[in-house]
Amino acid sequence: MARSSLSVVFSGRGGAGAMSAGELLLRAAADLGYYGLMSRLFGAQVRGGEAAALVQISTEPVTCQPDRFDLFVALDWEKVDQFASEIPLDENTVIIADPQSGPTPQSIARSKAKTIPFSMSNADATPLERALQSKYTNVFAAGAVAALTGLPADALQSALSAVLGGKSATVTRANADTLAAGIAAADTLDLDLRLAPPHTAPRWLLTGNQAIAIGALRGGVRFVGCYPITPATDLVEWLSPELQNLGGRLVLAEDELASINMVLGASYGGAPAMTVTSGPGLSLMVESIGLGIAAEIPAVIVNVMRGGPSTGIPSKTEQSDINIAIYGGHGDAPRLVLAPTSVRDCMFTGEWAVYLAESLQTPVIVLSDQTLGQAFTVIDPKPDRPTPLARRTTVPDGPFKRYAIASDPVTPMPRPGTPRGQWVGEGLTHNEIGIPVGGAAAHVAQLDKRARKFAQFDPGPLWGDVWGEGETVILTFGSGIGPAQEAARRVAAAGQPVRIVSLRVLSPLPVAALAHALEGARRIVVMEQNHSAQLYHHLLAHKAIPPSAESFARPGPLPFRPAEIVAHLG
């Protein structure tokens, strides 16, 4: 009987090609109209550490990792002990492994999953191909699994071409032959993994990092200053050539301090600008973010959160940068903090962040995380787009006061060289024309001016989303939303409706909108992935939730899974 979904793990040492195998399978499925998601599990080592691609393919949208996996494909058994506990298997899981790799390790065997021996070598390969066989085991295995699911060979060959990119003719031909051999070898496996036919509408395959990059380009970003840091590096790797195609520039800075200051300089010069980082980098940028707030210079800071503190776990997820994003910095430094609600929403929120930074003349922080950022996801195309907004550049009549105290706290920001529009981007306390002063009146006046920008900010319906109904409410954000929704579906099917309230705007907190969204709630559960319940305490501080609300907070690096949430709801 055809199934509606299949979850499969490709596992091996770093460099064995687990990620490429997963991408090949997912890309072919996406081209055929299936939905899907691939999460990447890997260590901090460049090569040689643990690696696994966690893939789910379905006829319906996929928003989170499953509670368990149907199939585990061992490209080899090296390093598997380092992450076996992070991959949920059970007695109904099937393991495929090459006998030459040795016996199934105890860390995997204790799941009681059934192991099926399967030779992953291509007997028909040429001598050269056999010499390089270990390089193609992943393609052989992906071909066999794809054939078992019923994916056609032509779709797999097309997906392989996309994954290989511009490889040499020799490598391309050898991989294609190996893929064909893997497809043929599937007949030797007594497994029925056939998927039901998909809906044939076209789909997009992209990561959250790529989606934010697309949104930023749509919003007008034409300068990026950055320093590589996991798990944000692949965002700028994808962005760099696309940015240049649009006439923009990406500059690789010597460190995070330089990158944020480059961004402020480019923005001062008139170009919408952005930097991309993770927690340790955001820590280094805090002082310059304060400069951007004081000088009222637009900037977008994308923070793809990872495990912390300090260097923490670079390659795995956590939502523990809420406090630094909202409150980080000395003095009174209000700023906008946004959080995408899904991989699909990363595109919308990335674009909206640019418009808000430009129109409010302030740094805007976008809080993504490793789960959203690095998950390959198949989504419906053409997400909604926010209403475009731009910075105000027209110089008013009379003497120009860049930081004028007036009824409108957003004052004109002319580009350098504008006649009668000269101004200084000053971090020292300054008066209306930007001259540094030390008096109390000017200091308070400028603090009030900046605070009023955020007090008057109204996100309207974009503050967040409400999904489902019920007197039990899960209040969450980011990568917690998908598994919360799946958990709510299961609980509702058992007769207990659950409402999901998800935040897109974390600061300034949309208190009135939240109060409306929480009306009628008898139980409020604030779900987040950090040890100290940072979102929960942020909400309590602003009296956005009652004291009776409960905290469901735990740290990473494991993502939330639906069964865990169902168990918590009781």
C-alpha cells in the first residue's frame, strides 16, 4: 500500500556524502511535486566528524522533524556513536547497511530496528570508477532508496545534475552510472516504500538562510559586510553571487566588529545594508549596534542562532539569543527584533526587516536559528510580500536639523552630497543638528525621540499569527512553531483543541495584539528552546501574559518534536 510520507536518514562520517544523498532524494521529490524537509546533523569538524541528513518526503507540507524515522541508511558506521541518540529509531525502523562496514553498532542496535545487508558497490563499474567507489557510495544508496519510493529515474538523473553543478565530465558520468546502478540494485531489497502520487503543482526547494537572502535582495539590500560563522555562512555563500548580479557588493571583513561598522558606513552612504552572523558575532557587534541606534542609521542584522554560550555548539540549534537581541547594549538602546515563523516566512520577514530598518532609520535584528536556517524545505512558491517602505531623504525647507525634535520622530536622512543636507552620524549625545553636547535636556530629548519611534510603531496584522482554536494556548516563535502545530493537530484529533500563537515581532512587544490573541485562554504554555526561559520572562516583564502562564523551556541542541509537546500538554 502506498504511503503518504517517508522519513529516511543517510548517515556516515563527514565527507562520505550523506548531505548530498539527502539533497539528491529531496530535490527529485520536489521536482515531482512532493513536499519535504531535510535537516542536517553534523559536528564542528570540517571533515571526519559525524554527519547525517534527516529527510522527510510527504504528499502534505512538512514543517518539522518526525518523531521517528522509517529508514536508516548507513554509508558507513564511523562516528555514529556521537549522534545516535539524536536520531529517533524504533523496532519498526529498517536499517540498510553494507556488510563490509561491519556489524551494526550497539548505539543503533539498541533501537531494535531490523538491519538488512545491502552491498553499496557498483559491480558494473569501470576500474577507474571502482577505484573511486567510496566517493560514490552516497549516490548509489540514494538511487536505491529513491527507486524503492517509486521516484522515476529521469527525475533522479535531473536532480543529480543539479546537485553536481559544474563537476567535470568524468565525475558527472561516473556519478550518473552509479546512480543507475543503485536504482537497479533496489530490486534486490525486499522493501515496499512506495509513496502515493504527489500533487503536481510546482514547488520551491530552499533553506531558511536562502529565503532570508532572497527577501533581503527583494527589500533592496545592495551591500553586505560579514564574517564567516556557522550556521550563517551558507547564507552569504548563496547571497554573494546573486548580490553581484544585481550590482551590489559583499565584503568579507576581518572580524564581526569590522563587518557591522562597514554596514553602518554603507547605509550612511545611502545603500540598504546588512550583516549576517550568529550568537558569538552578535556579542561583538553590540557596541556598534548602539551606534546605529544613536545615530539613527538603518541596518539589518541577521542572527542565525546556535547553541551557546561562548563558542557553544556551532552546528546545532538553540533559541538562546533573545536577551542579547532585545536588551544587549549599554544605555537605553531600543531596537526592532523580528523572528521568521517558518522557512517560507524567512523570505517575507527578511524583506520586511529591510523596509522597517530603512523607514524607521534604525538597526533591525532578525532572529533565525540553525533549524530554520539550514533546513532544506519544499514550499509552495511565491510567498506573500510586505508593503514596500523607504527611508525619508527629502530635505525640508529652512535650516536642516537631522535630529529635529518634532511631532514626527522619524526625521529626514538625506544621502551624502545632498544640497543643504549635510549631517553627522554621531554616537555621542547630540543636539538637533548633530553637534555633541553634554546637557541633560538634549540627552533626554534624543532618548525620547528614539523611544517614540518604537512606541508609535504598529505592525498591524504582521505582529504574528494565530493558528487553531482552543482554551489551551502554546505561545512560541521561530522553529518551535512547526512542531507545535503538528502536536496541536494530534491533540485536537483526540478531542482537545489547542491554539498556537506565534510571534513575528519580539521587540517592541505587540502587547495589545497578544492580549487579543490570548482571549479566552485557560492555559498558556510559553514554549522556547533555551535553558533560562528568556521569552517567558520577556513576556512577564511586559505583563503580556498572566503570572499563571507556564514555561516550557529547554535548551538545544535537539529540536522540538511533536511527541514531546503532546506529552507536555498531558
